[in-house]
Amino acid sequence: MSVHDIDKARSTYETFMGSLKWIVPVLAIITLFVVMLIAP
């Protein structure tokens, strides 16, 4: 593997993890909201 491939992979990983930090809490809030609607 060349250095360029590793830099590209690291960039992709950092973008993915950055997105995940926002997506997981948003999904948790949506899930909690839906459960509260369904629960009596």
C-alpha cells in the first residue's frame, strides 16, 4: 500500500466516525420519541 492510499483511508474513516458521532444520538432520540408514542 502506498502512503496515498493510507491517507485516503484515514480521511474516509475520520469522516465516517465524525458522522457517527451525530447519527447515533439523533437515532436514539428518534427511537425514544417513537417508544414514548407507542407506550401507554
